[in-house]
Amino acid sequence: MSNTKIWTLWKDEKINDEEARLLKRPADEIPIPFDDEGKKDIKTLVNAFLERDDAYGLAAPQIGISKRIVAFRRRGLDEGTRIKSEEDYDVLINPRITQSRGEKEKTTEGCLSCPEINVEVSRFSEIKVRAYDVHGNKINKRYTGLLARIVQHELDHLEGKLIIDHEGALYYPRKKQKFFEKLFTDK
């Protein structure tokens, strides 16, 4: 687990209005070359991600930084394991999907910012991304399968889009049925 607070749409059956506003808006780009604030935001996001053992990835808006930065596991995708080296994860700054290929595949996703629910989400099985790395170098990466899904999920956060904004089936605990039915009926 992590000491860094994750921003969520709701907690204890109450909507987090301030956090929801930031999570639901498009994030700002980091200036290139990186300024001091940009470097600090990148480091903060990477450190917050490396503290976690319960997530495939993390986007800066999820920790209250409305900037276009994501970090995600590239190897060792077994949940519950700590990242051991820099080769185990990628960091993308100001990323853009430049190509999507393959049939869309539907599967259930969870999200730290939408606690206690899962949503069926359709995503492309292969993508190409243009971004900057932590050193400010332009990079182009290709992701397939689960990694493509993870990257698309994290990049959605940068656009202010969460799993609840997808049209798939929604799953939540029966004991919280009343809260979630009201939340999603009022949506």
C-alpha cells in the first residue's frame, strides 16, 4: 500500500466533489523542456506509483496533480508484488495514442479512483503511443494485450474519463447497492 492519497469520486457513500472536479477534467501538459514544477510533478507521480503494490498503473490526476503523466507496470504484472527495477515500469509524459489496431476486446476493469466497482470496458488490443520519457526525450512505444489495456486506461485519466464513463456493465457490492444505484441513476 501507499502513503500517497488517491483521489476518488466517492468515499464512504459520499461524493467527493472537489476530487471529482479534478478527476473529470482534462489534464494539462508538462512544459518541454521540463521546468522545475514539471520535474517535481513527475517525481511525485513516480514515487507514488512505486509505493503501491495494488495497481497496474497510476495517472497524475489520481493523486491530485492535473498534469499529463502516467506510470504503469511493464513487467511483473502479478498484483501484490513490488516493482523491483526501472525495467519493470514505464513513465509517459504528455502521451498521445497515435495508432490503434486490432479488434476491441471487452473485459472488466477496476480503478483506484472508483473504489468498490468494476466496469466492462472495450479497448483496442494494440496501440502505439508518442510521449516523452522522464529525461525529456521523445519516445514512440507499441503496447499489446494487457499492456495496451493498461495504457489506454491510464490515458483515459488524462482526458478526465473514468471507467464509469464507459458503456459497459457495472458491478458493485450488494451491500452498497442502494448508494450505487442512486449514484448511477442520477448520473
